Amino acid sequence: MPNHVSAEKRDRQTAKRNAVNSTNRTKLRTAIKKLRAAIATKNASSAQELLPPTISAIDKAIQKGVIHRNAAARHKSRLTSHVNTLTAK
């Protein structure tokens, strides 16, 4: 337990920030998992519908500091290329 008022405040702030980050990270992971499931089942129409909201979720995660912009670019690129290969077949 913190012994100083400032340490107590920092503890409260950390808990609040952690809750926000966890929520944002969960939303991001859920969106990516849904899209990957659609890709795995080779459902091209479903994958095409899920791609824009997933990319939006990734972009929001960048803005909120949950994921690095280069990692986000990598995710977006790979997911988009997987969806494109599904639609090309």
C-alpha cells in the first residue's frame, strides 16, 4: 500500500488508465479475431464486410496508444492482403 498522498493518487490514476487500456485492447483483439475467423473459413463476403471496421479499430488503437503505428500498419497490411487473396479466388 502507498504511504504518501501522491503515491495513493498515482495508484488511482494507474488503475483508471489500466482499465481504459484493457478495454481498448480487448476491442482491438476482438475485431481482429472476428476478421481472422472469417478469413479462416474462407468466407470472402463476410471478410470484406469486416475489414473496414477492423481497420478502423486498429486506427483507434493507434490514437489511444494501445498499439504502435508500425505494428498497426503491419496488421492492416497482412489482413488486407489475406482478404484480397480470398476475393481473387
